[in-house]
Amino acid sequence: MKHRFGALAMVAMGSFLCGGWLLNREPAGEANVQHQSRVLETVLSVIYDHSLDSPNRTELFENTARALVSQLRDPYAELLVGDGYRQFNRQMSGTGATVLPSGERATGGDATRIPATSTGVMLAPAVGYVALHTLSEGAAQELATEVWNLRKQGMRTLVLDLRNNPGGLIKQGVQVAELFLDQGDTIATTRGRKASHTKAYLASSAERWPGLMIAVLVNDGTASSAELIAGALQDHDRVVIVGQPTFGKGVLQTTYPLGGEMAIKLTTARWYTPSGRSINRPRTKSDSAVADRRRAAEVSGARFVSHDGRRMPEGHGIMPDLVVRREGYTPRERAFLDSLGSSYPTFRAALSHIALNARGNGEVVSEDFEVTAEMRARVYGALVERGVQMSPELFATASRYVDRQLGSEIARELFGEAAATRRRLLADRQMQGALDLINRAATQADLLRLAEESTAK
């Protein structure tokens, strides 16, 4: 326990020194450090011994440390304690929560490993797809396994989905990038205050699949080491990137254990793409998630660097070679979902009921079937039977949404999960943008040229 208090005191002391404790602007020499350390220790002791409403010793130190970390000019600094510490370790090991490209969260228990990738599926005879959800321990090997499986099925072009990948371990980001690069290629460089945080990351082995064409999907949820992958492959002209500008987190964080279930996470370096770009968008702790997403898509006023004839913005995330905005809900679809409210599970149950019936009535014979008006009407009837009050007119305005959801459910029930994934992806606007380029290209150079031509129109 004494060691834990000492570690917290060191966190507090370091934060006070960084923030200019007692407005001291003199360089912090050894004598100064010792003096300020004694001052801080005295302050905490006086509060603990004499304050009328003083918290217990553990709360006092933890609250002090949290307050000091929050004052750092580091929007990603964090004191991890208890549940937060355990959840962080679960995420890094691949046993915690992760966000899927659909926006849904997948969770697992302490001993349940959550796959870092989706199961690869073939979208067309020569086009394969796999999503990389997170960069937890083992992610690169999982991805390699899925790509090899797709190659055995005849894949010649890979669509790698990095959308909503929040990043994770930089080591895994480097290992994923080097799967697709030549030995010795620069993946990223980092620069920090200490020599240990300044280094160049190079591909350590030969490219696994020479000649494989690759398209990468990104959005404003693609962050950190997932952006490192996209930036490295983009700078080496190894992929065409499709989607929305990424989040813009071009920094390296280091976690320092403090004893017990406690650690401090600090930004210790910035990383740069092989061409020297910093994609980091400066943030403050007051930035909201909405503002982050909005600003990550802005490039006006950005400084651009030229790379192989392409102009790329600095400080605004990774700019796709072909920008394709996601297709959100229409106002009418939003009104439909709002009307469902807490009855949404009933809607899902109705879809499952119709899908089960479709198995026996023989009206669906292939996975590229079309949802008919009659099928849609059955969904409405099932909702009414289950007590959901909704006008036929409101239901009809959401026909496109209902058709997509019902089509996916029927495909899953009759043809399996891969068929449902294919159906969902082929209706995805950003995927359609990638497939349009792929269907017209014979080489990776063709993909880049076609993306440039599409952007210029």
C-alpha cells in the first residue's frame, strides 16, 4: 500500500512540475524538485490530517492524481484505476469491448477472446473482404490467416475494412502494414522527448502477397494505429483508400504501471507516415466527440505535402484517394425508427419470423433475391399482431430500410452468415465506391489512377 501511495505521489509531483507548481518558472533543478516534492507532500498531509471533510487516504491520492493528469496539455492522458485499468488490459489483449464497422459493440468476458478481424468473405469471384476491428494482441496474425483463406478461394483483390477501428497496439499496426510491404520499407517514424520514443519502424520481412490488389475502407472512426496502417500503405502506393477522412490521432501513447491495478497513460511521441506527414489533428480535453468527427473531415486551411504527384493534407487525418460519404438515415427512416422506440426488438423479432417462414415457402432460391412488396407487408402485419401501433403510411416511408434489414435476415437464415455479410456490404455506399474502381482496374496502379480521375470529376 505504501508503494502505491508513493507512485501516486510521484504522478502528482510530476504533474505539478509540468504545470508550474507555485507559479515557479525557474528550471526545475534537483534542489527545486526536492523542495517542490516536500511542499506537495506537506499539502497532502495537512489536508488529510486537518481538513474537516477530508477523504480517506486512498481517495485523497487518487483524486489528486486524477486532477493533475486532467490538467496536462495532453488530451489522451489518463489515470487508469480499478475497472478502468482492467478494461484497458482486456482491450489490448483482445478480451474486452470492440466496435464493429456497423457501429455495434462486441464484448467478451475476462477469458473470452474477441477476434480482431471478421471472418473473410468473397464478395465476387476474385474479390475478398475482411474487416480489422481493433489492433489488440495477435491482430496481424489473425488478419494474415483470413487473407490466406481468401487467397485459397481465388481472391485477387482484397477489400480491407478499417472503418471504426480505434487502433490499439502500435506493434500490431506495424505488423499489419508489413504484411503488404517490401522488406526494408519505412512504415512510420516516431519522435518524442526521449531517445527511446524516437525510432523508425521498417518492414522486417518480404511482402506476403505480391501482386494482390488492395482497397482500404476508412472513416472518421479510423484512428491511431489503424491510421498508421492506412498512411503507410497509402504513401507506398500499395492501396487505394476509399471513404471519409480519418480521425487524426497521430500520436504514440505509453502506459506506465503504478503498482496494483493502476497505471498512467501518457502521450510520449508523435508518429509520421513514410513521406513525413503528421496526420495528428490537435485536440483539447474539451473537444466533444461530435466536434472530433466534424473537424476530422475538414481540410480547408490545411497544410498540404506533395507525394508522388498527390497532394495530401497534414494534421487532418488520412485523406482517402476517393472520398465517399456514408449513407445515413433519411428523415423518414429516422421518423420510423423514432416511432419504433422501445419496440425495436419487436421489429427484429418480426424480421426473424418472416425469415423463418421464407425457408419453407420456396419463394427465395438464391442469395441475390429481391425483397418484394408482399414480403414487406408481412413485416407490417407481424408488427401489428405484436401490438406495435404505427400507421401504414409511416411504415411505407421506410421501405428501403425495411427491405435492407429483411433481406439481410432472410439471407442469414437461408444461406448463412457470409451471405448476409455480402448482402449488407454490397448495399454499402463506400463499398460500392471501392468495387466500382476494382471492377474497372487490372492493377494497383489502375486503382490509384481511377480514384484520381473520379476525384477530379
